[in-house]
Amino acid sequence: MTGPPLLLHRAENGVLKPRVSFSMHPRWAHGDGLRPFLDPLHQAGLRALEFELDANDGMWPLFEPLLQDSKSLGYELCFHAPYRPPHSIAGFSGRARGRIQSEQSPMFELAARYGPAHLVVHGARSEAGPKRRLLEDTVSFLEWVLSAYPNLSLGIENSCPQAGVHKIGEENSDLTRVLEQLVHPRLGICWDIGHQVKAGRLELPPMGWLGQVRHVHIHDLDTTGQDHVPFLFGRVDPEYWLPPLARARFGGIVTVELNGQRCSFLWPDRIVPALIASVELVAHALKGDDRT
């Protein structure tokens, strides 16, 4: 990578300010194409990048060089724990613990090398249930990661209900139960606002719940209800959802979490303007428009 690092203003009077992030993947850009891709997003307010950890991804060998280049440009890095099948933390409190640790440790070690950093985790899920056991699996898994990787802080994410599948996170109260069972200064909630809207919950959570939020995902839903798309459809309004976080003294990262395949209808000419507009909208809603 060439060029001077980007200068990022992350703190004011010693208090960390909310930062806007984007769900980064080598398919968006890598190598010499990275800075030309990121520069207009930086001008729009981008300050961090989130990377999904999945060694089964066909482009996985490109991830560490991309992490190095992103950090050299001055971006704060954060991560999403593996969750796509066959990855699952169901059974972690039982016989599956050793297998899951063996599978996921190399990915967490990679994230930890770029710490301190935030790591988003999905709760355990299973068609069989029961939910009590899935809660045990989730708490046990979080305990292990917190102990094994002291420079990673964790956010347990809310999810959407799915017919025939039991999930920890399908109800906001699930996350409250996790935090009641495992009190730790490096553990909080990842609030996925798009998931909340998709689940039909259109009211803001209570302020006490928002006070436990340490990381945020936000994205729009299209006319069919498909999520993880740019803010083009008016289903998710950052200006409604994000300002209450300031009252909860939120100082974490807000990731514009998009799925490149679901953005394919915008290629090739409309995608970059849509990304810029989405980042800018979130930055404005956070009142964090400290562009440098």
C-alpha cells in the first residue's frame, strides 16, 4: 500500500466517540484497489472496517493481507465470529467443545493479532433445542473466548426468528439472560437494527437494554424483506434508530453491514454511490461527522 495513513479522530475529551464501519471483504477491494475504494467512504465518515471470520471462504488467503493494508491506512478493525454452516457453537457446553475450539481458534488468533478489537458473536442455534441447553452453550462459548483472547471484547447479537430453529438472540430477552449469567467488562450486546426491523419489532428497546450495547449493525431491507442492503428502501431509518444510543452513552462501532450478492442489482454504476450515501447517512445520524 502507498500513501500516508488516514488520520482518524476517535476520541473527544478522553471519551471514545461512535465510529462508522463497513462490512469489508476482498470482493469489494484488495491490494492496490483498496485505497481508491475506501477514500470516498472515508470522506463520507468511514472510520472502521468489520471482517467476517470464515476459513471456509474461498478468498480466505486474501484476508490477512487485507487486514494489514486496512490497518496501515489507519482504520480501526473489528470482527464477526464464524457462524455460517457448518460453523455452529451448539453443543459447546458438551462433547462438541474440543471440535469447536479446534475449528475456531485459528480464526480468533488472527483477530487477536489485530487487537484490541471487537468481535461479534451469534448465539447457539439448533433445530432440536432445547433453548436452555443453547443458552448454556452460548455462555460457555463466550466464557472461553473472553478467557483465551484478552484483547478481544465481545458482543452477542440479536437475530431474526426462523421457523423450526431455536436461536439464542431471536428475542432481545435472550441477550439479557446471557449478560445476567455472564457478567464481564468485555461483554455486551451487538444490536443488529436491521434484524430487529425484519422481526417486526419497530419500537426502540428500553434504555437499560441500550445501555448494554457495545456494537451495532445497521442495514436496510428491500421490498421483499431481504436484509443487508444499502439504505435505498426506507425500511430502516438511521435517523430514528441511532440517536437514542447517545443518551445511553454508546461509544462503540456502528457497522453498515451489507451483503455484496444482495447488492448485485446496483452493479456496476450505482453501487459506489449507494455505499457512500449509506455511510454518510449513518455518520450524520450519529452526529459523528468529524471528517479529516
